[in-house]
Amino acid sequence: MTFDSKANAQTDLAVETEPSVVPTLDDTDLEILELLMADARRPWSDIAEDVDLSPPAVADRVERLQKAGVVRRFTLDLDRSQLRGGVPVLVTLAVDPGDLDVVRDALRSDDAVEHVFTTAERDLVCVARVPEGDVPDWITGSVEAATDGDPIADYAVTLLTDAAWTPSLGGTEFAISCAECGNTVTSEGETARVDGDIYHFCCGSCEGRFTERYDRMADAAD
């Protein structure tokens, strides 16, 4: 795949415009994804037998999904209760709107956090295993330390006794959300690779706003 590069003169931000092709999923793609979610180490030959394709054809489909940003990585599902790595809690964070992305990135990179969600009210909800159950100390020492100032307006904590993570594609219709505004990306949308990561946008204006904000954040980090 070839890219047309655009250079940002201020911060050397790597932005590469990709062909404006919105990824689509057929029934076979969905079946492959279901199989990978059940076991990401499943051999291509096993998947091929289940979906009636050749192993190279399965590999090609997975590679296409990776390039489209649908499959971001292959990871490991751990039963953290067996590792005794802290107290399991559900934390809801009320964050200043301008700091939402920074705090979300801080949560994603924190070793204690297993899952991060953004609500319609623009709150952040995370499942975490907090050392010694000291949530205030964890927020101050881990989350706020990774940001500038005091971005968390309030938070609520719920102690968890059990958790189950069972993602499924059944009964859903595939649609890509704009990385900037959240609207559905159609065939008129834009796709760009920003510093190595692929993002989809519903229009050129959203792509411009996203890259400008990314540029400011990169500049502030320097």
C-alpha cells in the first residue's frame, strides 16, 4: 500500500493520507473475528477449516483487517484474580472536557487498568486492580501524575467481587466511527495514519481538527 506523505513543519508530526476506502466486513470476516476473540493463537489452518477458506486466504483477510485498524493487536486474557495484583474496583471519573484524551491515555497505559470506557456524558469508566485498594493514592500517583494540573473533577468507586469479559460480534452491524466527532464514516470519509496509528474520519474537516489537536499535544509534550 502506498501513501502520500504530508509533513507538519512545526513538530515533524507524521501524517500519511491513505486511500479513502472504508473497510467493510462480510459474514466470513465476522466469523474469523469471533474465532480470534475466542483464541487469538488459533492457527490459520484451523480457522480456514471452520470458514471454508485456505490458510493464506485467512491470513490475507486478517492482514486487511489489521491495516484497516479493525484488528489493533493480538493480546492475552489473564485471570487477574489468580495473580492477586491489587483490589478490583470500578472507577468512574468526571474529567474536564479538555483533558479527556490525556486522562484516557494515562488510564490505558497504567498497569493497574484492565478496561477503559467513555460514557455518553463524557465520563471515563475503568476496571482496575488498585494496589492495596487505595484509590485516592492511585489516582494522585498514577493518573494525575501523568497529566498536567488537576484534570479530575470527581470520581466514584465500586468494589468488584467478580468480572467477566465476553466480547461478541453477534447481532451487530459493522460501522466505523469518526475519530474526531464520533459520526459514522461513509465512503466519502478520510483515512490517515498519524504517527503510525490508523484513524478514520467522516470528512476532511474532522481530519484537520484531529491532526491539529494531536500536533498541539505533541508540541506541548516537547
